[in-house]
Amino acid sequence: MNYVSNIILEVMQERFKDDQSYLGDLIEDLKSHENKYDGLMYLFKLDTTSKEMFAQKIGVSLEDIESTLEVLRAL
């Protein structure tokens, strides 16, 4: 798991701390991420609240995350 995926996991653990089944599945999914690009691509799956929490954790705005995803989408 890479840095971005670890941050995603932290966010989801905060949001869904009582849903161990979901978190277990998520961990298995995130373990397959080999690089930051894989983690960034996973952000497409997250809802706005999770993206906002992710952005706060890394010290950027939600708009920055959305802009990054727009660039990735164009590639």
C-alpha cells in the first residue's frame, strides 16, 4: 500500500469505524495499490465527504482534489 492509499484508509477508518466488514474489504482492495497513481485513481470512488476529509489530511482544498481528478480523467 502506498502513501495515498494509506491516507484514504485513515479517512475511511474515521468515517466507518463501526463497520469492520467494510473496512476489511477496503484494506484488501487498497493493498493492491502499487503506487500513488493507483491511490489517486481510487479517489474517483469516494463521495464528496471522503474526498474533503482526504484533502484536509494532506493540507489542500477539495477543489484541488477535484482539479487533480479532472486532469487524471483527461489522461
